Amino acid sequence: MNDQSQSLMRAVTGPIVLITVGVLFTVDRFTTFGFGQTWPILLIVIGLLKLLGGRRQRDYATPPPPPGGPRS
């Protein structure tokens, strides 16, 4: 995943979670399903966003030591 798509995923994660919470509260208000029954959907949405976001690459300030360790 390139930097631009990672930035996009970070930018949309918060709004998607807030929309999901709003939908769950709306379902709680206007249907017979309570929030106590529908909250696992929030975990599913967050998990899907994590999967779609991919792994972040780490930038190391110092390079890792060479294989074999120091020699005397």
C-alpha cells in the first residue's frame, strides 16, 4: 500500500466509525433491536478498516545491526 492510500484510510477511519455508531443508535431508536444487540457490528467495522488499512511500514532511525553480531 502506498503512502497516499494509507493517508486516505487514516482520513476516513474516524468518519466511518462515527457513521456506524450513528446508524446503530438510529437502529436502537426506531427498531426493536437495542444497542446491546447491535454493538458487535461496530467491532466488525473497525476490524474491516484495520484489514483494509494494511500494515504500516516503520522507519527506523538507526539501521538494524548486521547479522552475526560484533566481531572481536
